[in-house]
Amino acid sequence: MITANCVNRCKWLSSHLYSMSAHNMQRLTIAAPRRNELLPLLALTAAAVLGTVPFWLSDADVWLAAQFYHPDAADVWWEGQRPLWQWCYHVVPFLVGAIVLGSAAVIAASFRWSQLQRPRRLAIFLLAVTLLGPGLLVNGIFKEHWGRPRPHQTIAFGGSEIYQPPLAFNPSGSGKSFPSGHSSIGFLIGALFFWWRRERPILARLALFISLLAGSLIGMARMAMGDHFASDIIWSAVMVYGVAAAICQLSIVSYQPQTTN
């Protein structure tokens, strides 16, 4: 009798462990591809390098900046005063505030309301990308220390500095052109692309489109004011998207949809 009970219990335990193992393997199979963000990160890096080469081999950067420059006018950068460009410039602090405060509010509220635990992961992700991308990498490291002169500081546009191509490090320079800090906030919306790209591809593409539009418009506003080159805008996007992709790849935070048995 005892032997029969032991055999039955062993069969039940074996069956239960097999079921749990199969379920965990299924979850692992589903989750693993979501964490692999290496491909978009490599594609982003390649696009950045290829997109920078023309600015080294030609005067395209200077030519694009010259489209907003009017040397015969009283205000040579008067196009920067257009209402659209002014609005794009002044809306940036509100975008930062909305993202940071909104994310912080969701994180804080999630400790009280359990239904916010899943949105909390997204809030942590956005907050991390904001602090590490526009906050640390763009403004804290490169912008403050790279030394690239702004267009209005260069000789071609009435200044005294020599033009520096993108990625050219100038430790003795005082310019803060590379990359564009304001544009990085517009591109920040694109972080959602890396978060949603597998589970919600339509929303992911929409977020990417909106971020490219917002970042480009803000970048053009800064170009119209004589404060940034086109390559500054491109590298602003590269850095923000790169940080977002890297965070997904390193699984600092990852989107794991709940499964039902």
C-alpha cells in the first residue's frame, strides 16, 4: 500500500515538474527575442556613420546652415524668430517636464495601486532613457566637453571660429554645438519604438514617426537660430535612440507581457 502511494506520488511529482518545466521553457522562448535589441542598435550605429560621411567629404553642413543665414539683414538669423520655430524652441521644457513628472507619478502611484505595476516598467524605462540620453550623454558629456563651435560662431557666418566636422573632438574649443540638446527631447519619444516594437508594432512605428518629426522640427528651429548644424541634429537622434536600444539590450528594464495559464 505504501509502495503504491509512493509510486503514485512520484508519478504526480514527475508530471508536475515536467509541466512546470515546459511552461517555463515556453515563456523563455517567447521572452528571449524581446530582449535582443542588438540588431537595431547595430543598424542605428551604421546609419549614423554613413549619414555623417557626407559632412566630412563636402561642405553640406555649412550649406544647409547657410539656408537660414541672411548676411545683408539687420538680424542675420531672423528666420529663427518665425512663430513656428519659436514655438518648437519653447515647447521643449514642457515636454521634458511632462515626461519626467509623468513617469515619476506613475512610479510613485504604482506602489499604491497594483494595476499600475505594468505601466511602471514603461515609466522606469522612459525615465532611464531621459536621464541617461538627453540628460547625461547628450548634454552632460558631449555638449559640455566636445568643443564644436555653433554655426554663428564660425567664420563662414560672421564668427571667429573654424568649422569643425561632426565627431571631430576639439578639447580647446568653447562651442557647445555637438549634439543638439533641444532636438534630443523630440527624439526621446522614439524610445517607445524600442519598447513596443515586438508587442505593439503599429504603436512602435507611430512613436518613431512622431519622434522623427518632432526632433527634426525642433532641430530646424535651432538651425534657423544659427545654433546647430544638421549633423548635430542627426547625432542627437543617434544618441537618444542608441541609449534606448542599449537599455533594452542590457535588460535594465524589459517589457514582459503577463501570460495566463
